[in-house]
Amino acid sequence: MPTVLAIETSCDETAAAVVRDRHCLSSVVSSQIDIHAAYGGVVPEIAARQHLETINLAISQAFGQANRSWAEIDGIAVTAAPGLIGALMVGITAAKTLALLHQKPLIGVHHLEGHIFSAFLAEPSLEPPFLCLLVSGGHSSLILVKDYGDYEIAGQTRDDAAGEAFDKVARLLKLGYPGGPAIDKIAVQGNPKAFNLPQGRIANHPYDSSFSGLKTAVLRLVEKLAAAKEQANDRNPLPIADIAASFQATVAKALSSRTVKCAIAHNLTKIVAVGGVAANTELRSQLLNAATEHNLTVIFPPLSLCTDNAAMIGCAGAMHLARGETSRLELAARSRLEL
Ligand code: KG4
Ligand code: ZN
């Protein structure tokens, strides 16, 4: 059961953790969300600089909270790809330096594999096979987890990731950034059936999604409603809550129905939902209902494990280390990499 120090800096969270096999001993996440909010989204250059400012403190806090010393660390896991290149490089450079200094093996981890492993931290008794719905600001994928290290993408988005669609629609409705939580909150007051929006199906690819068309449909709807109000000289505000609720219900329906269909088609009885969008109230409720109807189990790791964190990277790293799979010190950051 290896104990690893893990580092994650692929986007806008500077994270460090100490993990022993499937148990999180500490997890420090320093979010840059307030800094990027002023720009309406993540600015890569600022993200990298901010990681540089914060990484050392995050690592020492992770050690402190876990009450572990370097002597008890068997390896250093770090997110190597995919992500913002400058941001990734900060984490990788820190990990390589520490690996050299303390003579520990380095383990480069794929960010998506990390997300999958958040499921093992949430449910240490979980074993493959299962289906993983990964929905975040950067990804929207259905991943068949056949075995440890054996994954197949069964479906993905053709354009915007689910979280990206939430963020763009929220910006359109002037609800602020990040958009997911804002839409989730205001949707409670709206009617999810007020407007009919397209689910973004892709012909002959039942598990793929397109959220860009949905976003454009919301834009056209807002333009149409605004024009009608102007013509009628109506000064009431637009029905923002109804639009948000309808958009959210459409995304939830698209994702939950595709996920359940995919699980059934591949004879999988367990579904794990991870990533920031998996926090969405409507998605959770629709996925749980659809899965229960077909006798499928759904695991929702807690939000702290769903959003970007280093503990999930450490859990995947511990598995690779136990199998003797380590990286060379030449490990390079890659902005894109297949799982
Ligand atoms: O996993 P995450 O923290 O970061 C990565 O993108 O890797 O996901 C962030 C995304 C953002 O787009 C945010 O708007 C969305 O997750 N999000 C939500 C909710 N909470 C966060 N989307 C819908 N409903 C939520 N409650
Ligand atoms: Zn992520």
C-alpha cells in the first residue's frame, strides 16, 4: 500500500495531497476562481503564475495535515496531461525537483484517470468494471472502466464540455462565473418545462453530445423573447429562472439518458458521476431516477473529490506505483493526450 505525495495544477486549482492507497490522508486545494472571475473565465498565463506562488505552501500544508514526513513517502504523483501547458509545467517541475531531491520515484498521471480514481477514494471497496460519467469545465465523457489502467471512451462531446455550456449560458443570462452553481441556484425558482430546447443528439453516435447547439438555442431564445418584449413595450425582466431551469433540465436529460443507455448496452451495473457538473442538483436527481429504474447503482463522490483535486491524482499514482509503473525525469507536460 504505497503512500504518495500528489500534485495537480492542470487548470485553476493549485492542489497537493498525501494519499495512502485508496485513503486520502490530506487534500489541499487552493482555488484561483476569484482571480479568474474578473475575466469571465480562466486566463492561462495568470493560472500558471498563480500556481507558482501557491504550490510550495500547498505541498507543505498537505504534509502538515497528513502528519507525514518525507521518509514515509514512497513516490510523487503529478498530473502530466491534459491541461493548460504553463499550468501543468509548474506542477511537473515541482514534482521532478522533489523527486530528485528526496530520491523518490516520479509518477505522471493522466488527469482523466485521476477523475476516475476519485471514485475509489469515495468507495474504497469499488472494483471495475463500471461506467464513469465525467462532466467538468473541460471534459464531457463517458468512460468504460474495464479494469485498472484499461479504459475506453464510449462517448464524448463534439464541441463544448458540459461545464463550458453552463458557464457560457450563465454569461448570456448575466448570472456570473462560474456559471454552473449560479444556474443551479436560480433554476430552483424556474419552470424546467417552460421552453423546449434541443438535446444535441449526434446521428449514429448515441453516447456523444453536442452542447454548442444548445447554447446557441438559448441565445436565439433570449433574442426572440427580448424582441417580443420590446415590440409589446413590456418592461418586465426576461424569465431568466425559467430559461435557466429549462436549459439545466435539457442538459440533465441528455446526460442521464445517454449514461444509462450506455451502461445497459455494455452490461455495466455501476455508474460513477464525477467532475464539477456532477454537483448539479437536477443531473443528480435525473441520473439517480433513470439508473434506479433500470436497477443500476450510481455513485456520486463528494463534491470535494468531484472537482479538481490532488487526492484523485495520488490515488491513481499509488495504483501505478504498486504496479511498478513510474515515469522518467524527462516527463513532459502535454496539453492534449488520449486517455
Ligand atoms: O471539475 P471542475 O471543478 O473543473 C474542471 O473543469 O476540471 O468543473 C468546473 C465546472 C465549471 O464549468 C462549473 O460551472 C461547473 O463545473 N459546475 C457546475 C456546478 N458546479 C460546478 N455545473 C452545474 N451545476 C453545478 N452545481
Ligand atoms: Zn478536471
